[in-house]
Amino acid sequence: MTHATFEWHRSRLLPGEIQNRWKQLTTSDIEECSADRTKLIGMLQARYGFAKRRAEKEVEHFFGQFLDRLRMAA
């Protein structure tokens, strides 16, 4: 998979994957934060009441799994 194709898949699939993982986030929340991990961490803290460290771990784990699935699809 070329870098451009990888980025296209990431940008097209990521919002849906975020919605599936964290159902309390609205579509507008996801549009605002899907490209920015820091904003996503803040959204998780606000919507789920996570401590900052837990939100960071959740996001780190989520992105690791997401990128692994994209690589496997290549």
C-alpha cells in the first residue's frame, strides 16, 4: 500500500472507527478531533470522565490497533 493510499484509508476509516469505539462522542466531536490525538484525549476526558493518563492509554491502544489493521489489509 502506498503512503497516499494508506493516508486515504486512514482519513476515510478513522472517524467511523472512533465512533464505534467511543459511542458517547458525537459526529461533530469526531470531526473536530479525529486528526488530533490531543483533542481526542480531551474529548474522552470530557465525555467519559477519564483521567488524563487513562485517556492517553485508551487513545494509544486504539491507534495501535487501528494502524495494525490497516497494515494487515495492505
